[in-house]
Amino acid sequence: MALADVQAEDGERLRAESEAVGKQALYVDCDGSDAAAVEQAIAARVECFGRLDIVVADAGITGVWTPVEELRPDEWITPLYSAVLPHRLIVL
């Protein structure tokens, strides 16, 4: 399993927990909105495990905490960008 995230402390903790129960794991620091970082994370996964079989892209940020009907259009941009772009970068 490979974990790619910007929260290194949590990623390393999850990697260690996985290894503690006998699972091989890798943590890679990766900002899913950065195409080069995504490419590096995929390359690290392939180098460590030989291939990439499954991707679960669950990155995203919430932006403004307010009821959705009260959001202005400009407040949708960052959450939308962070939810969609990583998926596009992974499949390129």
C-alpha cells in the first residue's frame, strides 16, 4: 500500500501501523494539485512495489464552512479544484 498526502506525520503513522501488522507500506509526501508531485508519488509506488493496480483518490479541502446555499461562486473554486484535479492528474 502507498499513502500519498501532504500530512507527513499522519502518513508516516499510518505507514508504521500498517507495517506493524505485517503489511508492506510506503508514505510519499504529495500535493495532489501538483502534477509533478503526483508523477513522483506514482513513480515511487511503482519503484517500491513494481506496479500500480488501484488508486483511491480521496483528497480535498472544504474551503468555507457555511451552508451550501449560502456559498458564493468564488468560494466553490478551491474545493472543486482540489476534488477534481488530482483525479485528472492520476489518469494522465
